[in-house]
Amino acid sequence: MNKRYVLLLLALPLVAACSRQEYDISEGINREITLFGEEISVPVGSIGPLTIGSTLNGLSQVPGLGGLVSQYIKEAEDGSLVMEDSGSIFQINVYELEKRLEDPSVPQTWSAGYQSGLMGGMVSMLGYIGLKSANQKVVISSKNPLFVDVPAKASATYSCMGTGGYFTGPVDGLNEFNMKYGTSELLTFSVPDDVSVPLYSITLSSLSLDLPADPVSRVTDKNGNLIFELSYKYTGGVAVGESFSLPLNNFSPADVKLEIGKYRLSKCEVTVELESTVPLQVEIGNIRVLKHKESADEPNTVDENILVGPDVTVAGGSIEKPATTPITLSIEALEGTIPDIEGLLLDLKVSAQPDLGVIPLSAKQGIYVKSSSARLSGGITIPQK
């Protein structure tokens, strides 16, 4: 057969294909390819870092104990965590006080007797959940509604109470003091460094005020301040004790970004190597994937189609000696494929890392992702980009 006829016969199917729309490649080529059999490992993004500072910001949304923790534990300028509380040791309205005087028309010493201020909220609970205290300080202030100074006397003591024992000591400087008009600081005192349980109370025994005649007549503003008051403002560093344990359910870590949707998988394994500088062991369970949100104002919604497991435990460490924990999670879509994961909901149990000792907490301590990858097997779609 003539070679020209052979070339014509070979060319005819190609000409026919180009004339049919389904074979038209003029508008571009679909470059997506699906592979089978061999598995590959690809980088998939990051989680975190999950720092103590970021955890505190999210705790205000956690019902119960989480809200108390975020209310009373704050971040200081140097990054250390401190407990804060304030309250009243003694207060009385000047009109009520004058009613209690036998003869208000003469100057006299009025006995207020025994008065105390108890640490409230989280501070009073810290010792019982295993947290310890450091660098505890208290500022004592007075409030006086009269335009004259009111001399006062008291025998003041502080007490600390928790699982580590009971301690008490004197508060020097309140044996004799002046309550000046308005609000003023009287003194600042520190609890000894060797006392590691939180402050429990401040007590004033035999408190007395030297009042002028007709106290109400000395009030400068009848519609303003009418209260005699002694108050406290407490701050103390936070450290972890051996018995510390705190459950945190329905916690959502910030900055989750696992880019695995482009591989169109129904199931894969994600391997993450975590480094922890927090002196706490963290048990992570009930891991749930959140659906994509169009805006930050939308509520979190769990994607029931995506399953993640198993539960994991992250070892605790310190800034000087970080702990590394490898974790492998299985992610599966019950229907369809796994999307990019942009949010997680977790149940956490935070407890002291055994044998690590007492280490002060800092907002800068956290759990960091050293590396992350997904092991993909079966049918893998390689995307165009």
C-alpha cells in the first residue's frame, strides 16, 4: 500500500475527534490526576501555637471554672501569670455610723470591733486545685467621706490556707494610721516567699476610729461618697503544684489550618510533632471538626460528617527543657471527602507533669507544632495547583 494512503488512514480518527466537542482540547487540558496504590506524605499546615496566653483569652467562653480562671488570672507585663482580687475589709455608711453613736455631738472613739476581708473567687480555690502562689502582695486603701482626717487603730494579720498548710503573720503599719479625705493608699505588704499557698484573709482585730463631733456635718458631698471603707487589692504569681488538675471542655484552639481538602480524601492520617514548654500534661479527647465560617461572628458548628481520633496525651515541659510528643490522628469523612480544617473543638484535662517540680507559669509558655504531615493512601487526587 502506498505510504500516503497509510498516513491518511492514521490521520482520519484524529480529524474526527477534533470535530467532536467532547474531544475538544482547545479550551485547555484537565491536569488533575488520580493515583492509586502507593502512599505519599505531604505537609498540611499548622495548629497554634497554643499558648497559655491564648488559652486564657478563650477561657472566658467556657462555662463554670473556665470563666473563673479567666476572671482572676491575668497576664503581667513580663508575661508571668498573676492572680488578682479586690474587696472590702470594712465599710459603713456615715449616716448609719452616726446612728450607732450614743452622743454624736461630741468627739469620740468608735469601736468597729473585728473586721475581715476574705479572698474571693478563684484565689480562694487555687490551693485546693493544686496551684501555688509566688510574690504575693496586697495594697491596703482607705476611703473617708469627711473633709477631716480620721485617725484609726487596729491589730492586723493575714492568713494563708490550702493543701500545703495554714500560715498567719502580722501586717505591720496598721497599728495606727490616718484615713484621709477621699481614697488613699495606706500601705503595701508582701507575704514571705517561702509561703506558697494563696492568701486566704486579712483580719483587723479591735478596729477603732477617732471621730469628730457630728460626723454627718463634715460630709463634703451629700450626694457623693458617704462610705468609710478599708479595702484590699491582691496580686500573686501562679505556679503549678503536684496535685493540680483542671478539666476544660469544648475548648477551641486558635489558628487551626490543616490544608487537606485539595487532596479529596475520604480518609487520611495526620502526623504532628508537638513541643511543649508548659509544665502541664494535657489530655486531649472528643476531638471535633468545626464547619467553615464565612465571618468570625458566626457561631461554631460541629461538622458531624468528619470523625477524628484517637484521644492523645501531650507531655509537659519547660522553656529550659521542652518536651516533644509525636501524635498521629485519623481523619475520616463519612460521606464525600475531607475539607480543609479551619477549626477544632476539644475536651482537655490539664494536670501537673509528674516529676517536673514546681515551675511558675508564663503566658509565653505553650504547645508548638514542630512538623506536620498527612499520610495519603488509596485514591489520591493531585490538584492542578
